[in-house]
Amino acid sequence: MLGSSLMQQPGAVSFGLLAIRCIIGVVMFAHGYNHVFGGGKIKGTAGWFESLGMKPGVLHAWTASLTEIGVGILLLLGLATPLAATGVLGVMLVALITNHLKNGFFIFRPGEGYEYVLTIVVVAIGIGCTGAGAWSLDRVLGWFPNPTINLLLTIVPGSLGAALLLLTFWRPQPKS
């Protein structure tokens, strides 16, 4: 079984999974930390979310920021990895739809295109499916050994959560 073999690989595969997990963990943690403590702090983040149509902005600023910090830590530890990947997927799908998709593919375009966010979405799905690998707390605890279940645990709640959040709270300004 793929999951069992990935969890038992001590060498290159484990290093690869660790590297991917850690860079996404650091990126997510840094984004959440910056939303809370950097630049405009939560007030500025809330205003930006409001400008995207995510209302109330302060609720979404805290929700996104704490999710980013939490999933970042979980990914770094390799703990509850498919669920952490779910959080990454949900946050990035909302970012993709509310802000980046309308700006074209390239991130250097005005308004920031979606190439970066789409990459993180796909990597989150990959991390969720493969699991954390041998060098993780999931491995030590024997958690999430089945890649099919991991994939479902990542895609279904991440996608549905993003969809429900958007349907419930996203109120973009009509185009004039």
C-alpha cells in the first residue's frame, strides 16, 4: 500500500516530504503571524478582508490568521497532517476566489495573480494525500496511514468549508 510504504521510507522520500511540509508550514505560519502582528495588524487585515467582500472583516481576519498559524505549526510538527492540509486548502481556496483569480495567472500582475495561491492549493492536496512521512509526529503516533482516507480528509472538508464560508459571508462589491 502506498501510504504504508511512504510512512516507512527513511531516506529521500522522508526528506522530500519533510521539506515540502516545512516550507508550506513556515509560509502559512508567517502569513498568519504577519496578519496579527505585522503591518496593519488585525485591524488592517480586517479592513482588507472587508474590501474583498468578506464581512465582517474582523471575524475573517482572526479566522484566517489563527488558521494559518495553527496549520503552520501542525505541518512543521507533522501532526494531524491531513487536517492541517485541509486548513491550508480552505484558506487558499478562499484567497484564490476572493482576491487572486480575477487578476490572471502571474503573481506580478496588478492585484497579484493566482499562480502562487494555486501552487499552495495543489501542494496542500499532495501533503494531505501522502501524509507527513516517516519524520513526523503522525508516524510516531501511528496517525493517518491511509492515503485515500487522507485525501478525502483534506479535499472534502477543505473545499466544503471554503464554499460554505464564501456562500455565507462573501459579499463582493458589484462591478460598476
